Amino acid sequence: MNQEKIGKFILECRKNKKMTQSELAEKLGVTDKSIGNWENGRNMPDLSLFKPLCDALGITINDLLSGEKISKEEYQEKFEENIVNTIDYSTKKIGKYHNIISLLFVIFGLFVSISAISIFPSESSWGSIYSVIGVIIFVIGISKLTKGIKYYYRLLIILAIFLGSLSILMFTDYINVKRNNEAPMFRESTMYLGGDEELLYYDTPFYDVIKCGDKFNIVKNKNYTHEELFEYCSK
């Protein structure tokens, strides 16, 4: 489908009808700019406007899609060719919008994850909840972008990205505990033990954290007894 040729044909037909861009735009319920874009070959009219446009210009849809007046001898051949071209054009247009939406999912998912970590304090469980939601949205976007890849490869890519994203979040959380002396955001449970010093125990999937007073201590992941925890903080 030659957009430039079709645009010049629309321009020629409009002038033959002695219509301005504004007059044609008013008939079709679009803007002057839209008519200008069609005539310059920047884009095509929406499919729903094909018939009203052709009626206004006194041409057939077959003429419009061919970018010229079609003789009776060529009509059937051009008709079949234009059907194929129109389907191809529509498919590409849908694919373009699909990719834009997928990209928005990716960007929004990243924004939600990063914002959740930045905004919510580490003591709040909402940070981890929203960051995981962000990762899920991000992975959905990646899933849509990789739709053309074979199913098994696509599944492996999606799984790798999902696990990789969660690993990055948890590693970032680990670094935050170690360097900034803050509570782990990604934790399975929290136990308050009191004592002379404020003693808190955080159980995370890969390591544990014991808070003795103001200090968050990273320790080996295992099931600690109350005695072991009090003994650790009394050292």
C-alpha cells in the first residue's frame, strides 16, 4: 500500500471537487491537519473513513487503495491486490499499537517497583508487595513484546526475567540492610522479643536479621530459638 501515492490521489480528487481541506474535513468529522497528513502521505485514513471519504471524492474504495482511477479491465485484479494490502496494513497497525501498549507495561512495571522501594520505609511490608506487583506488570509487558518467539523459548525468557527481577530486588534489599542498617523489606515474618534492648528477629528467604538495639545484624538463615537470639544480642 503506497501511502504517498494514495495521498497525492486524495489531493487530486479533492481539488477536482473544488473542495478545501477544511470543507472535506467538515464532511468527514476530522481536522484539517488529518486531511493534510493523508495528502502528504504521512498516514492513512482510518478504515471506518474509507467509504465516507470515497463518497465525498466520488471514487471507489478500490480507486482509493490503488491511488488512481481503476479501469473495468483491471478492477478485479486490483480489488484482490488491495484486499491483501489492506489486511497487511491493518495487521501492521495493530502490531504497532500492541508493541506500544507492551512497552507501556514494561515502563509502568519498572516505575512501580522502583517507586515502592524508594517511597515505603523498609519496616513496611507494602514496599515489598508493590515492588513484586511492579515486577509482575513488567513481566507481562515483556511477555507481550516477545509474542512472536516460539512458545518454549518465550516461556524460558519470561521465567528468567521474572526470577532475575526478583533476585535483583532481594539483593538490593540485602545491600540496604548491610550498608544502611535498615530492616529487610522482603521478609517472611517478624518476631518482636523485647528485652533490655529492643530485640527484633526478621526471617527472610535467604538470610535472617537480628536487630539488637539500633543495629541490624545479618546472620545465617536457620530456625533460631529465643535463647539463641537473646544470647546473640548479649555478646
